[in-house]
Amino acid sequence: MTQTATPRTLQVGKIGELVPRIDAPPKVKGEFAYASDLIVPGMLWGHTVRSPHAHARILSIDISEALTMAGVHAVLTHEDVPGKKTYGLEFADQPVLAIDRVLYYGESVALVAAEHPEQARRAAEKIRVEYEPLDPVTDMELATEQPDLHPERPTRGHGYFDDQRPNVVRHMLIKHGDIDAEGDVSVSGVYDIGIQDQAFLGPESGLAVPDGEGGVDIYVATQWLHVDRAQVAPCLDLPLEQVRIHLAGVGGAFGGREDLSMQVHGALLALHTNRPVKIVYNREESFTGHVHRHPARIWCEHRATREGRLVNVRMRILLDGGAYASSSTAVASNAGSFAAGPYEVPNAFIESTAVYSNNPPCGAMRGFGAVQTCFASEAQMDKLAAALEIDPIELRLLNALKPGDVLPTGQVITGSMPIAETIRAAAALEPPPEEALPRDVLRLPGGAGNTTNGEGVHRGVGFGVGFKNIAYSEGFDDYCAARVRLLADGSAEIHCAAAEVGQGVTGVILQVARTELGIEDVRLAPGQTSTVDSAGSASASRMTWMAAGAVRDACRAALEEQQRRPGEEVDVEKIYRHARTTPLDPETGQITGERAHVAFAACAMKVVAEVDVDLGLTRIVWIGCAQDVGKAVNPQQVEGQIEGGTAQGLGLALMEEIQTRDGLITNASFTDYLIPTALDMPPVESVLIEDPEPDAPYGVKGVGEPPTVVSTAAIVAALRAATGRELTRVPVKPDDICLVSDT
């Protein structure tokens, strides 16, 4: 096992070397072509008519006036969908266009295609939709007692616990050991997490081009090309081969592009008009047009011995999934599976429930499920340390998981799990000394607001540890394909549908190919569905592991084929799968095979915060991070993932929350929905813990999610240390800090 400080010498491009990103210069210069930049001759512009209600019955749709407007080529409703009327990432419960009712604010009702985007918008305004507003289901605690939004129960019959209550997407139970085991000391708490948006800067956008033979090419910013095709083709009533998805430039993803946005709508308009159709969401549409992080309420009780050994963890987790299933079943599973944190827990009783509501749809977001429960469980560990009068870091080390330990699901850890080493490395990082006063106001809480000269500012240090699974779990057939062509000129061409969403997987693919083939002249073909099988999704911290495995195997097979056919061009495609996983038992949450999760990765953080306790204003001064990365393919990119993931955790801790009123989003803009800027981000000092995963190619692990999982918890721990407040809800607001004491 090694601890790596990131090297600073750029190298040419094999595994473990620091390689410059080829997309960085054009992105920095504003020259990178994103999906919203696409343009072709004869292109029309599409626009979506969206529901102004969170819950309503559709009584009628009148498109007659819109059809007669200048420049309008098509106006479509659900009646114009030629094939299957519904789609969905995991469960086909969402209509292509609303049929008889709408279930969330911003749901798609009708489509317009016109010569100019303004013509399309004006025509959309002339579509008359008569609604009968219905009482919305907006309180997740009451959802199971209210009318069922999905009486057909789309998630039933998939091996989950059979919960008969209305509006349950998935109810999960984990029963481990003696669920009633008592301890010498017990601490309890209730924790709340608000709705966070992925807040990618590139809005949903793409271009659909009919091929003149009944098929369509869709160029779109997405995370999973082949699953997009699998959803779109049935709705168009076309075979898969007639729907080709091409990866366009992606301006951030973070889980929000796993679900469809414009893909099927653009294709419908393009095939109807026989013209290319471009759709670009504005920022308000983007907020309403993709899934968000699930808000949660979590009830916790931790029981321990007087020496600090955890005896029993009991948690009840409630997640609001919004109107449709999306990936709520997986989020509920992850929330429950990682609820106890990276600690050995001999006894546990965990309930995790995701419900439907008429609130904004929720699904995958970086660290899905584990972020919510890490915030709660790490707060509990600090509370337990205080009750026991034990140092919080020593308490974590005392209970840290290690290979051979058993998770609450019954899974034995067989691979890399350097939790204690990660904790020690983060704890050993030395924060900067406290700056003397007076100092520049930009280095005080309130910043340019010039609210203080330092009086009333308290400093606090917080610590947190989090972990999460790598890749897909619970029996999902998780695979990645890669195709390698060895050309006559001695070069190589790699085909892989892995979505480059800013995480740097294109660089990983090229590094693997150079390492295996032993040549420098390697090119990566554009990502698309028609030239190679699926790579799976750029999510769940899986893409480096899976793409590296597929490209490695394809390169080795291509070299073997080249030896058999010297002098000839070689074209080989291989599929890589990680070790098989199996579902959890629906009644007990225990494994039904050897494993439910293929591997795990952890991150520990130390955070220094300054808080103006009179005004409730905060400044994060410094963050020290140690992350379990398996093997760093490109250390510079790993460091970038740590910094980016930390920024999103900081946003959830301090400022990011979608505000709703009766299901309607009230802050759908970056004026009112705040995200961290460069002035909010502190220096992040990173240590990479390289403990290779034995079953992974090159020993790699995914690195994108662990820093987001833990950073919110660690930042709020620092705020608690500075203020003495419990701070049980994120984002923390100034009022939460500076409320006047009852005394």
C-alpha cells in the first residue's frame, strides 16, 4: 500500500502517468463544441410545452392556433407517439408526453418544431391545455397515507419487499445480528437533507437528424448511449438499429443525464417533419427537466460499549423520489446498504424507503444514497464520541472496517478496504495556522460583503469518513464493450461507448491502449451505438474500472489475432464483466450469493471552517483529504475528481437547495439557486491511498463519488465545532447558526 502525493511532471500516456487532458485547452478557451453548439443546414428548433401544475388532470389540448402560426412545422401530443407511450431508466412509468394527467411541475405535455426558436416558443404559448388541478402529494412522510399516484405499481415484481402502502417505490429492510442488542451508551438524532441539483453548466440539448429511410441519428449530451437507445426506439416504433445515439459534447452530468431529456422528443419531431430538429433547454427548463438528489429524513440510534465499540445501529431512512421511479430503487438500496458507514457493526436494523410524490423528480446524483446517510451517520459518530468522551478520530479507528469484516448485509469484505489507513492519512494532514487579524475581508466569513473585521468569528475543525460501492450491484448485468482496430500503418483505433462527461475517461482509455499495445499512435473513435456494444453508464464510479477492463482485454485479443495474421488489419471486440453480484433478500436485506456489491472505495476528510456566529456566515478555510483510489491511472485527474466532488459536497452543506411550494420549483435559476464559486472553494490538499483492488484491472477503483459522499458531513462537523450547534439539516442556513438562545 502506498500514499501518493500527486506528481507534477507531465508524461506521455501510460497507466499511472500524469497525462494532460486533450479537452482541457478548448474548454478553457471556449472553443469546445458542446451539444448546444450543434448546427446543420435546414435545421428546425424544437420547444416543449410543460405543465404549470404539480398535479392535475388534463381535460383537453387545443393545438389548432399553434399549427397555423408562421414557421411552425409540427405540433405533437401523446396521440402522435407512434410506439410505446412510456419510457423510464429502469421502469417504464413515465409518459413520453402527458396523456391524461401531469404528475410534476414542468412535465412534458406537447412539442413544437419551427424555423426559429422564438417562433417555436410563441407557438407553444398558443397551445391551450385545460387542466383540472388535483391536490398534490408533497409531504414524503404522509405520502404512504395519500392517494396512490401509481396504482399500477411499476416497481412491483422485481424482487423487492412487497410493501402494500400507497406511493412506495421501494421499501428495504436490513436485519443483521441481534437487532435489539443494547449498548452501554446510546445516542439518537434526526437528520434532514434538502433537494440538490446537479447544476451542470451545459443545459440539456441535442440534435435529431432523420436518415431518410425511416431511422434517426440523435446527437446528445448523455451518460449512457445504449440505454437511451433502448428507451427511445420502442417509443418511435423502430428497431434498435434504426435509432443511432451519438455522444455530443457534455457540459457536466453528475447523474442528471442518466434519464432521457430531449432524445425521444427531438426524434419524434425530426421523423414527423423529415427535418433535423435541435432542442436546447433554457435554465428553468433544465431545473424542471432532469432528476435531482433525493431529499431525505433519517432517524438514527447508535449503541456502543463504554470502550467505544459499536454494538447496534438502527436507522430509518425516508427518500422522496418525486413523480416517477427513475433510479429511486437503487438510491434506496445504497442508502440502506451504507447507512452504518465504513464501520464494523455486529448488529443493525435499517429501513430505507423511497416514495412517489408530486415534488420534482429525483434519481441519480453523485454518491446517490450514500451522501444522505453519510451525513447522518457521521454526525452520530461525533455525537457518540462526545457522549463517551473519546476523540472522534480514535472512535472511528476503533470501529474501522477491514478485509474479512462483515457488512450489515452479510457480505464479507474480500478486496481492498484501507479504512484505517485512509483515516490516519487524513488526520495527519496539517491545516494552515489561523491567520492573524486584521486581514483581507475576502478571507473572512461574509467575504466581499465586508460584514466583519473578525469579531465574533470562531474557528472549528471537523472530520468525516465515508464509503460507497463501485459499479452496479444486486445482480445487475454490468458490462462494458470495447473494440480495437490495428491498422496497416501501425496505428490503432479504439471504439468504446463510454461517455466522456468531464471525468476524463477518454484519457483512461488511451492510457490503457498505449500500455497494452506498446505504441503511441492510438486514436479514440467518437462514441456511438452503431459501431460498438454498450459501455454502460458513466455513473456509480464504474467507468474507469469497466472501460479499463474492456479496452485491456480487447487490446490483448487484438495482439493475439495480429500474431496469427501478420501484416493484416485486425478488428476485435471484447466484453468485460466484473465479478457477479446477486440481489439482497427482500425480507432481511442479507446477501443471497457471495456478494451484492463488487467493491468499495472510501474517503476521509479534515475540514477547517470559520463561522461568524452572530451573523451565521461561514468560510471554509482548508480541506485535507485522503482517498482510497486502488491505483491512480492518472494522478492529476484523480486530484481533479477529489476537488470537484468536494465542491458539490460543499454546495450541499452550505447553499444548494431546490425550493418548492406545493410541488412547484420557486428558484429555478442560478440567480436563486446558489452553487459554489472559486471564492467559496478552499485549498484542497489530497493524499492518494493506493491499495490495489485485487479483482480490478490494474487494481483501479472509481474515484468520482467518495469525496462527495463525505465532504458534506465533514464540513458540517467543522461548523458544529465552531458554533456548538447541532446542525442536523443541510444546507445549513445562517438562521440555523445564529438563532438566539432561549437563555
